[in-house]
Amino acid sequence: MDNDERKVAALQGGDTPIHEKHLPELLERYRNSRVRFTTDLAEATRASEAIFIAVGTPQSETGDADLSYVEAVACEIARSISSYKVIVEKSTVPVYTNEWICRALERNGVPRQLFDVVSNPEFLREGTAVVDFLHPDRIVVGADGNRAASLLQDIYSPLTTGKYYEVADAIAGECGASDPPQLLLTSTKSAEIIKHASNAFLALKISFINAVSNLCEAADADVEQVARGMGLDRRIGPRFLRPGIGYGGSCFPKDVAAFRSVAEQLGIDFGLLTEVEKINAQQKKRFLAKIRSALWTLRGKRLGVLGLAFKGETDDIRESPALDLVRMLLAEGCNLTVYDPAAMPRTKEALPEGSNLRYATDAYTAASGADALVILTDWQEFAALDLVRLSKSLRYPIVIDGRNLYEPQKMVDHGFTYLSVGRAVGHPVRAALAAAN
Ligand code: UDX
């Protein structure tokens, strides 16, 4: 159920409103049989044993999560309940939201025995959402009663027993099905904190490796080697140690801020989170400085820009560090020709084409005649460009890569001046050592 009529109509007609791998085939297969779409919340509530609330929890001006959509939907659900329901918080919400939902339902006249509220946070990533959903590392169910917990256990049994349905089976096979995930039962408050703490920890990992990447640049070391060496320690793990231009998206920035705010409200000084945010903001500024260092001055320079989405394989531009950098470069007086495989339609709405901002049809057109090429998003197709063609397209063979998509030596061999993150090719110390050898 969604109150956006256009979205519901599109889904009813078989269109997926977002760019997400495997979603079209799942929709095609199950539309009008196991999944139906409606704008009628009362009808959806009556027909369901469990009701998942998955509305937005945007960041408010104070950094808190704005829970007004959660409250509104809880009140609306309350008006339609006439038999026992389990209300499932799927949205990312701060600790205590569960209690607020219970209170909202009771205030709106629903007897306590007619509902339970459980917290069931989602850990999937955009772009790999379907596979992440089918292969979660864990499923967290925060429930304060057995009846609700056992309904959620039933709902997830196809995943926890490893028995997938039809199309899902094909997808499960495609990504090399691993062991079924554990379903972890916790209290509702613990589940709420698990979600915020997990996202904040992942953001911390990224900020940590970004800080290390700056250190590597200063010391003429290679952050990719450092990350590999760290990640082989199973206590650290290799994932989310990719340096870059900082994290973005609809989750990490807002969740780190919300978790910090929750801590503050509970009287806990969690200054570490402020540092995570600070490093993230600095990373973009450092990258801008890197572009400037390659070009001397920025005003009037023509740059090809690859990537607008907040990460590869998605069309989402919310809190995109790539878009932040595009804005920063425009403010510096650069003329940009940008390209993204999926995020251009959304970006055009926020940043219309103009004399200093053009949208290209492919990566080579974006690079054509440019003083340098800037890579901002880790799309797989950007890592597989024809370097000879790219070099010919550019006015000067300069590539400033914010996602470390290329081996520095390979780029140098192709005649590029190549700057990336945490890998100081051309660093004076290295150059001196090379000369000495
Ligand atoms: C994130 C969480 O991973 C997911 O568990 C949660 O449910 C929603 O938020 P998502 O926002 O889709 O998922 O993207 P993710 O893949 O986590 O990337 C977030 C940002 O961090 C992107 O900007 C990405 O480019 C950046 N990132 C990620 C890095 O810079 N380095 C990394 O190693 C990983």
C-alpha cells in the first residue's frame, strides 16, 4: 500500500519505479498473484496478519529522524484494525519508536490484545537489494511477545530454512547460495539499536579507511594494499573498507546523525560519530583540492564527470557525494559534461542542463575535449573503459579517480596523469626513490 497513486498505478502496470536488479522479473512473476498494489490502507490492513511499515524517516533539522510519517500511518492503521495484527517496523527508527507506535494505536482506540509491534530492521543495500534480502547475514526480529515473534519466524522460514520460491530460487542459485541466515530474536529496543549501530559502524569503517587513505598519501603508501592487509584479519573483515569520496545515500548520513542525536537525548557523549561525519565531509573537500592540484586553477576548466549516483548500480542521487562534488565544481566556475548510466533523469530535475552543465550520452562523450576526467561513482562500466579511446577523447590525458577503479601503473602506462585516493603515484618521495633506483 502506498498513498502515491502514480507509484501504485505504475506497479499495477508492471513498472518498477526504481532501478533495482531482479525487481522487474520478480514483479512480472508475482504481480496479481502473490503481490497486489493498492492505495487503500484499510483494505490492506484488513487483508493482512502482519503489516510492515516501511515509510521514510527523513532527517529533521536537528539531526533527529522525523517520525511523522510513521505516526501518521500508525494512526491510520489503528482505524482499520478489527482482529489481531502484528505491526512490523521496517523503517529505520530510533530506539523507543516501538513504544510510541503502541501508544498511538492505543490512543486511537485499539485494544492492547489486538496488536503487537515488532522491530524488524532491514539491512539491504540499494542496487543489490533483492540478493541482499534473499541472502542476509542475519534477520533481526525484536519482539516482546511470543505470538508476534512466531509469526515473523513463519514469514521468514523460506529464508531461514533455505527453501526459496521459484524465481527467488534462480536468483539464490545465481549468487551462489550460502548457508541459511540466522534469525536473531531480541527485545524491540535492542533491534532498534542494532539497525542504527550497524549503519553507524559501517559508516565509521568507511571514514576510518578514508582517514587512512589520507595518511597513505602523505606517507606514499598504497591504501588498497593496506585495506587488503587489514581486511584479511577476520576480526576486521574486508568489506566497507573501500576508500573514496565519502559515503552518501539515503541511509548512512541520516542514520549517523540520528544515532548521534539519540545518544545525546539519552545523555551519552558519542563524539566518535561526530568525527565520522567530519571525516566524511572533509573527504569531499580533499578530493576537490586534488582535482585543483591536477589542473592548477579550476575557473573555466572543462571537465568530464563520470557518475552522479551515490554509488554504482543505482539511480539514487539522495545525499550523493558525487552530486555534492558536481555542485562544488560548478561553484568553482568549471564547465562540466556529466554522464551516469542511470541517474541522469533524476539529476536533471535537481540540476537542469545549462551553459556550464551538459549531460552526455556516454562516458567517451563526457570526456570529449575535456581538460580532465573526474570519476565520482563506482559503476562497473566505468572500470571497463577503453583507455586508448578515452585518452584520445580527452584534451589532456588527466584522470582524477575518486573511486580507485584503475590500477595506477596501468594508467601511467597508457600515458595518463592519474590521481586516485590513497595511492600516491607521482608522490615526490616515490619519484625520488624511483630515480635513485
Ligand atoms: C546502506 C547499508 O549498507 C544497508 O545495510 C542499509 O540497509 C541501508 O544503507 P546503501 O545506502 O544502499 O546501504 O549503500 P551502501 O552500499 O552501504 O553504500 C553507502 C555509501 O557508502 C555509498 O556512498 C558508497 O559509495 C559508500 N561506500 C560503501 C564507500 O565509500 N566505501 C565502502 O567500502 C562501501
